[in-house]
Amino acid sequence: MINSTPRFAMAGDGSNRAAYQTMTTSLRRTHKVYTEYYDKAARAFEKNRIAEANNLISRAIAEDRHQPPFYALAGFIYLKQNHHGDAERYFRAALSLQGTYQPAIRGLGMMNYRKQNYAAAIENMRQAVQIFPGDVAAQRLLGLSYYRTGNYRAAISPLQTVAQASPKNKTIHGILGQCYESVNDQRSAYEQYKLQIQAAPESDAGRLAAARVQAWKPRFEPEQTKKK
């Protein structure tokens, strides 16, 4: 059987050395573009040095046009400047290279939320959290988009994810309280309003929560009410 196997001509020493060297050279060049431009652009963006970030990411894209993170970061830079058309163009460029690149999908969702296109934001953020359920920012905007459209029941699950990840958030418990109240779950609403008072009692959400807790406390905590 072995002797009957067709033979083929070997290129070089048969080790595919040339192809390997080409691949490693390409990887080294890509790594250099990341370290010299992309990483620096990301740090500049985090520090709100927008012009610097824009210049660096433009150079990264000029050096390597096949990296989804480069286009996604450019999209976030333009989104930061409220240049929605440019932001969308770069987010979609990232997705043309990798259709499930989650940061670009989240970026489109953020853009649509800012434009008050909540139906599109919901579609984007549902896809984003399906890919990466641990993305709290995507969960937050998904929940808020449902909340803005009056779909309070659907808003509860993603907003609960945010509340669990960030229990000291200054608004999330009040919004959750309103969602629970809107679906006639007053007990859960009451608990969220109490948390809102702890998180930010002097805010508008805190004052609304305090009014609700004061009105409902005799029903949900009668023993505490009697002690007073």
C-alpha cells in the first residue's frame, strides 16, 4: 500500500521554510504596527487626546489595512466627536473584515442609541451581548434602549446585569425600579428603589425612589413602620 502511494516532487528541503519565513515576517510586521501605532492610539483615546489618537490610528491603517481593531478604534474616535457618518463607515469597515467583531457591533449600537434610533440599537446590542455576554456597556445600552421604547419587561434582564456588576451606579436602580413598577412587580420595584436611595439619595432618581419607598413601606415592611 505504501509503495503504491503516488509520489510528488518536493520543493526545496520539504520543510515549507519559505512559507514559514513569509508568515513570521508578516506577523512581526503586524505586531510592530500594533505596538507603534494602535496601542499608543488606544492609550491616547482613553486619555481623551483625540487628535493624537486619530493621527496614530490613521498611520496604523495606512500600514496594515486588514486589522478590524484599527477600524473599530477609528470608529470610536469619530463617535467621540459626534461624527456619526464617519464612525459608521469605520465600524462597517471593521465588520467587512470580520463580520462578528464585537466592538464594532457595539460601536454601531452606541451610535444608534445616540441618534435615538433605539430599534437599531437593540438589534446591534442584542448581537453584541450574544457574542460577549460579559460586556456590561452593551448590556446597559440594550436595557436602556428597551426602556426608551417602553419595553420594560425586556429591559429588566440586561439592566439587572449592569446593577449586579456595578451596584453603586447612581441611576441604574431607579430605572430598574421603574421597569419593575411598570410590569406590576411592586415588591421588586421597592427593593430597587431602596438601593437607589443608598446609591444617590440627592439625585432626581433618588428623590423619586424615596417617595416610592415612603408610600410603600407600610405594605412591604409593616414591622419597621410600627417601630417608628
